[in-house]
Amino acid sequence: MPEKKTSVQSSKQARLRNGKDTAQNSLKGQMGFSEVLLSSPGSVLGLVLVLLLVYWFYKDLNSDAGPPGPKPLPVLGNLLQLNMKRPYLTLLKFSQQYGSVFTVWMGPQKVVVLAGYKTVKEALVNHAEVFGDRDAVPIFVETQDKNCQGKPFDTTEMMSCAVSNIICSLLYGNRFQYDDSEFTTIIASFRRNMQLLGSPSIQIYNWFPWLGRLVPNRNEIFKQREQNKSQVLKFVRKLRATLNPHMCRGFVDAFLVQQEKEKGVPNSPFHEENLAQTVIQLFFAGTDTTATTLRWALLLMAKYPHIQDQVREEITRLIGARQVQVEDRKDLPFTDAVIHETQRFVGIAPFGLPHKTTKDITFQGHFIKKGTTIWPFLFSVLNDESQWENPNSFYPAHFLNKDGKFKKKDAFMPFSAGRRVCLGEGLARMELFIFFVTLIQRFRFTAQPGVTEEELDLTGNVGLSRDPVEHKLCAIPCF
């Protein structure tokens, strides 16, 4: 019996020793993990950053009742649910599922989307003081410091040069030849900027601006900005050398005259940096959307030749071969309807530019707090089934009454509405009318040989604006 008791005690002592050894080994293991963390500050920083991002995201997610929307993921939000090439299609589906006011998370940024004519009009017009602020877009904030003779051709460069020359006349009081290397270089640079600004990587950068230099397209935009600024200042120096204060040739001359008057005035806005940025922004805003709309118009005329024939017949019958004037618009209702329907059907700027609420508001039963980013979803307005008979078709009759006269439509909002309506709307409308009538008056536009009308692609590429896919047309002289 004593031997048996001794054996039991020995067994217990062995188990205790094993337990102590296990605990000590476990403690050593734990200390080893801690030592690894402490020896790798980057790992600690990364872990803390992830935890802070998750906390920040869920704190914002639950900070107010807000409009409904798809369930977001931590940090990424709803990005994985978006069609990054055509995000407006995803938002249309969301509007059908969640209603005309809904929330999406662009990464960590909350965005309230307003969809449909009635909702967008109510927000931008009836509550203009609340929804009228412009929201900051990180990449914009940072970057502010031929005769074809019937042969197939790409309409991009020709349309860009033609429209840009209008802006050049206003800015510099001078037009450029289409083969001027300085002119074509700056046109190409601005087109490239538009492509970059609409790229998925820049969209992601706008939602995660702390990525900074890790985004290659962001770095290229900065490089393009410096090149554009250098080119503008070169033009300014030439104008300054021949400046006549009593005969201003354009905007730059007027700016330089005022700059001279305010020389020595503290904090005067009339300095070269401001001039360069203003010229770049006017050039940028006044070129791309109008030129792109004209490219769409010609593509649609080639796609639907029977509509092109009706436009030409009306032009020939009412103004003949003489030069068109803005006043002719009232006498060309079908032509005017085709231009308007082009703008509606294409939806050049599907989202417009983001807005921001100036104060808390309960809108259509949803609480939206001050400072929330707002997207007026213009594409949904231009395709609202309650406002348009055939929203998914190119249908000029949308803008004609039963007598064939032009009729206005309240839901026609390609230039947005309210306080932030496009300042260049009047100029753009004149340019579209004059250019389109002149081109149809002189040329018949067709698909290039080997391509049928049915094969002309109307899908479009979405960047900062919605461009036609790459294509070539033939321009056949009419006389």
C-alpha cells in the first residue's frame, strides 16, 4: 500500500511539473509574439491603422439613420458591387431597389445619391440653399495650385480643335491653325487629363486620398498640370508683350490690365498663378463636353441615316446653303429636337460634380446631416421612365409636340440645375447648334466601309465624361 501511495504522488508531481512546463512554454511563446511585434514597428502601425479604419468606418456607418442602401464592407464600402467601367448602371439598379434617395459608400466616404427627375429637381431647385454647396474632389483640389474627302477619320481631334478655338478666341482673342504644334500639344494634353481623371485609379484616389503618390495616374496628372501651366504662361507672356490697355483682345488681356491697376495691392487675386489656373479651368470646362457631344451627334447620324436625312431636308428647305445663325434655331424644330435628344440619350456627365449639404435636413423622409456628399444622378433624370416615352431609345419626338413644333421638357437636365447649374450652358447650346447644322449642311456622315450601321457601338466609355467608343466615320460632301 505505501508503495502504491508513493506511485500516485509521483504521478501527480509529474503532472504538475508538466503543467508548469506547458505554462512556461506558453508564456515564452506569448512573449515571443510580443517581442516580434515590438521588433517590427511597421506591423504594429499596420494593425493599429486597420483597427482605426474599421472603428472609424463603423462609427460613421451608425452615426445617423440616413437613407437606405446596399450593405457596405469595412473600408471598401460598396466598391466591389460597382461596375467601375459603367458605375451609372449599378446606381440605376440601386435606385430601383432602394428608392430615389439612397446611400452608397465609396470606400470610407458616405455618398447620398439622388435619382429621378422629381427628386433631383426638389433637391437642387426647391432646396438649393441646402444642396447647393460644391463638394471637394481631392484630385481637383490638388491640381488647382482637315479635309477628309470621304475617307474614314476619327472625329476626336477635329472636334476638339474646333471647339477649343472658340475658347481660345474668348481667352486670347486669337484662333490657332489645326496643325499648330503648340495648339495640338495642349489639346492632346487636356484630352489625356480627361481620360486620367475618369480612370478607376483616380476614382479610388478620390475616395482614399491618403494613397497619394502610390497612384500612378495621380502623378501623371500632376505632370500634365505643370506642362499645361507652363504652356499657358508662355501664351500670356506673348500677349503681355503686345498688350494695349485700350483694346482688350480677350479675357487674358482684361486680366492683365486689372493686374496692372492693382499692382501693390495686398492679397490681390490678380496674380499669374490665379490667371494660369483660371485659363486652364475655362479651357478644360469649355472644350471636352461640347466636343464630345458633337462626336456623339455625328455617330448617331451615321447610325440612324433616316434621321440624318430628315435633319438635312429641314435645313435645306428653311435656310438653304447660307451660313447658319443662332436665330435660325426657332425655324428648325426637328434639328433642335435631335440636338436635345443627343444630349439626353448620351448623358455626357452621368453624375455631374458632387454637391455637399450646408446643414442637416430631413429630405423625403430621410435624415441627411450637414456636410454629406451628394450625387445628383443626372443620368437617372435623363432616363426617368415617368418623364420620357422611350428613355432607352434615340427618339427625337421626345422634344416635339403633335404639330411638330419644338417643346421644352422640365426633365431635360444635362447641365444640372439650381445654384450649381453649368455656367457655360448658353455658350454650349450655341456651339452645338452652329456646329451641328453647319456639318450636316455640308456633309453626309456614314460608317466606314466594312462596318454596318447596326455595328456602330453606342455603349460609350465612362470617365469624367461619357465618350463614344473609338470609331471612324466618313464625311461625304453634299455639294
